[in-house]
Amino acid sequence: MFTRFTPPARRAVVRAGLLAMDAGHTALDDRAILLALAELRPFQEPLDAFGVTAAAVRAALAGEAGRPRDADLLAGLGIDLAEVRRRMSGLVSVDDPARWRLTRARLRPLRVVLSGPAADLPLTPKARKVVEVALHRSGSTGRVTGEDLLRGLLADGSNPSVRIMRRDGADLGRLAAALGFARRAA
Amino acid sequence: MLTDMGSVIELAEAVDSRDPATGLAAVAALRRLLEELEAAHVAHARARGWSWEAIAAALGVRRQSAHRKHAHRVVDEAGSHE
């Protein structure tokens, strides 16, 4: 599926996967996609209407998760996760987007998995929907952009990522208008 | 999981906590790290030209297990990227 993504959009999805792994998740959810978009801003245009900062998203995620971080749990075992990761980094470039792919399982069409050198991360149903809407919005010839991923997030108001943006005070109406979303969807 | 659970359990017993929830969560975190390490080392071995037979032997598993678990994920240098 990544062949239909622009390089920045592909990098954002891979980044979302790495963030999900860092958070100790075994699946990729829409909140990780929001954090990656806020971090990398992989947009074609400056898109001022998308004002959520990575720090704000990270703070919201930290407030939600009641679970201790992997790094802390492993420290309890005497394992320094940062050091293990540092030694691993010489093996393969885990964050190289070219080493990751996004595939739909042939026999289970509702299962989309982000696979890379370090993990297989199935997309949660909501995250899968984000990607599907983004692919849909990009049309049959165009490629998925960062804006399309953002449209995918906004397409479902019940997405936890949308809740984070709303709580952060984002003007979603203005954002949707900037993305040409409200108009086209009408 | 390809790896022997025994060593993981031994490690988990060293958790400096008497709270089962913490101990179990630590085991789960360790398992995630183990999967990540295994995947990275397999990808590295493939990039270095190792055969699936050699990788499986080093991991102590059957060739099919290693291949089934990792082949779809590893981007071989010679292969396509998509």
C-alpha cells in the first residue's frame, strides 16, 4: 500500500509505528498516527489550522495510559531499554521507511499490518479506517499525503485522536475547511 | 515465540517487586523486546546474506518456523521493497 503514499506520508506512518512500539503497544492506533503527524508535519502546505503540538499529544497520551512504560518495567528487571536499543541501532536501520511495508492480509481483508525490521503491528480498526479514508481521498491516481492522513483522522469524530485535538482546543471546523474536507464531504 | 520460555521466566523471577501485576507487566514488556531483538537480528542476518537454514539453526528452531515468522517482514537487499 505504501507505493500509493508520498514519501513524507509514508515516513509518518512508519514513525507512528515506532511511537506505538515505544509506548509498548502491539497494535498501531489512530493516536500514534496523530502524534506522528504532529511531530513530522508531513504536509504539502504549511497547514496552520493544524496547530496541535507533539508535546500536547504526548501529554494527553501520558494522561490516558495508566500502564507503566516498557522502559520502566524493564528497568525493574535490570534491563536498560535505551542501551539495548542503542546497541540494536547498528544492526538495521529500524526507522528507514523503505524497510517497512503496509499490507492487507489476502485472506483477511479487515487486517492491515505495518511490518518492518523490528515488528509487525496490526492496525486497530480505527487506524485502518484512517488509512482507508486517506487512500480514498487521494483518489485513484493521486498519492496519499499527510493531509489525507489527517482527513482520515477527522473522518470519524469518535476517534480518540480527534478527542485529543478537541481537548487541546483545536478548531476542527477551521481545520476541516483548510483541508477542503467539509466542502467536499457535503 | 521462537525462543525458549525458560530463560524468560528465569529473568522474570528477578523482578524486584512482589506485586504480581508489575512482574507480569514486566514479562510482557520483555517479550515485546525479545520479539523486537529477534526481528532485528534476523533482518541483519538476511542483509548479510545468511540463509534461512543458517538463521533457523542459530535460533534453534525449524527452518519453516523462522521463514514463516520473518520472511514477509524482512526486506531482502536483492528483493523488492514493496
